[in-house]
Amino acid sequence: MKSVAIFGATGSIGGSALDVIARHPDRFRVGALTAHRNIEALTELCARHRPDLAIIADPACENEFATALKTRGLATRVASGEAALERAAEDASNDIVIAAIVGAAGLRSTLAAARSGKRLLLANKESAVMAGPLLRAALAEGGGELIPIDSEHNALFQCLPPRCNDVAARGDIRRLWLTASGGPFRGRTRTQLADVTPEQACAHPNWRMGRKISVDSATLMNKGLEVIEAQVLFGVAEPAIEVVVHPQSLVHSLVEYVDGSFLAQLGQPDMRTAIAHALAWPERIEAGVAPLDPCTLTLQFEAPDSDTFRCLVLARQALRAGGDAPAVLNAANEAAVAAFLEGRLTFLGIAQTIESVLNELPPQPVVDVGTLIERDLTARRVAARIIQRVQ
């Protein structure tokens, strides 16, 4: 029996993970659940899954949350704040940590889990993007294992040789291919994107996701962040990471070998497949996902439109620049997407804002979490000023 801590339990990844865990009560139990400030949703999850510990990240919500659990007659322990998240990530009573907190907020707890020697199921791509060198060092220090549960990186994990975290050193792998759906605006011109709304950007054709990651998919920034994450996770040079648009979202990634072979992982666009794989690896378990019928498949591939969707280009530029440029990119993107969702910035203004922030803040070396967080805050302040200016 493995105990699982889910960081970001009220999001879409958390919901998928809890669904898979509930299907295998003989193998997994919920040890800890966390949420930012959604008291009602976290209370319901505690009533259903009975974790030992529940953490509300915002300390201002702790008393109300504790009262809600007590009213329901639940014995789940309550904690709050960043330090509580880190302690839970390190807690020896949890065998597996699912890192699904959205954005930079998940950085410290993800690194704590990596240092603790656990199995880390990584959905928080920002931890790899912001702090790639620190994440790799934490894994080496703790001796744990990281299995990505982003569908694309999990697909690469499945198609690469076992425990392959240094593609460049092998010599038998030519390229990694990340597939992108193209989002809701595939095929549109810049002129046609000038007045799109947040609702249109969040209407993903294939995946059920939160609003922030849905916008990232629409701008192709999600794929840009995944390029950076692939470099961190698998030790591959940036030119050997390709992006290909695949609107059906059935092929989740491909690995190209030097002998001309391609290995691809196919499956329904359902996060439960990747989560079930990572929870049980190297075994396979039922995920509750409908099977594919190969006789009905039509697979289409095309090159991404980097001229229209500039965020993918900016992400590659940040990766090549090195240092903390990916962290600056991530912070600027989070600020710009938030402004777009709030109606303070146009869709095309997202990429414009990110490019301006990168130009204003040249890269600096990655030293530690503290300096990264300060750099993240600086990038957000610069982005806020730029957003205010273009309104």
C-alpha cells in the first residue's frame, strides 16, 4: 500500500489522480491533500478520501477550513502556509508526491519532495522551467525518482530507454518530438486573433484543463514551456527538441532514434493514462480510460505557425539564453495571462509583454530558490508596468 500526497488536489490533475487512486484501494491511499484557498472543494475531497492531512496554502483560510472539517466530523489534521507544504512534501509517511500546484507557487514544495527521495510525479512544469538545475541537484541529493505526468513528457518517458535522463550522452537518440494540439486558434492569422476573448481561448478542442493552462495552449506557450522542461528532464540539447502540431491529440509524443525508428505513445486525451502509468510504474494498472480503436484513427501532423504564435519562439530564446531567463519568461507569462483573463490585455499582447520583459531583464545565473523567487517577483513587476502602459 502506497500513500500519496496530492499538491493541488482541487485542480484537474488532482481530480484525475484521485479518480485513479480510488480505482485501486488495495494499492494506494490518500495521505495528504492541498489546495490554495478553495475551502469548499477541499472539504469535499477530505470527506470522500479521508486523508491524514489537508493543507490550505493561504493561512488566512485555515480557521474557516478547520471549522468546515470539524462540522463534517472529519479527523483530518489541518495546516496552512508554505512551510506546511514543504513539510508535507518531505513527510516520510507519504511514498509518492504528485506536484500539481499551478505556476511558480509549486516550486518550493516540488524541490522539497525531490530532496526527500520519494517518487515525484511532476505536473508542475514551472518547477523545471524556473529551477531546472536546482531540481536536478535535488533529485541527485535525495536519490528519488521523477516521473513526469504531463502527457507529452510522460509519453517521452515511456518511449525512451529506462531511466534515461541524459539523452545527449547516449548517442542513439536523434530527436524528441513534442506534439501540440494547436489549441482553439489553430490556422488563424494574427489579424484574426486581435480580438479573441478569454472564453474563446479557454475552449480547448480536446483537453479539459484549467483556465491558465488553456490560455497557454492557445498561445503555444504551453509547448514552449514543455521544450524547456524536456531539456531539464532528459538532458537533451535544445535543437534536438522538435514541436509538431497534431490536432487529434492521440499521439502524445515521439522519440526519433538514429537508425530511423520512431517510437510513439498513443492514447485518449485523458490525463488519467499518464497518472496511472506513473503511479504504478514499472507495472500497468487500469486507469478508467476508454480504449482506442486503431481502425478509426486518422492522424494529422503539421509544422507550428511560429510567426503567428510567438510564445513558442520566445520560450526557445529563453532556453538558449540560459541562466534564469526561463524563470523570467515564466513569470512574465503568468502575469500576462492573468491580465488577459481579467480583460486588461489582448491575446496578442501576451507575447508582446513577455518579449518586452525578456529584453528588459537579461539572464542571471541560477543560484538558489531565494534569488529565483526574487527574480520572479521582479519580472512580474516589470510585466505589470508594461501591461499598464499598453492598456
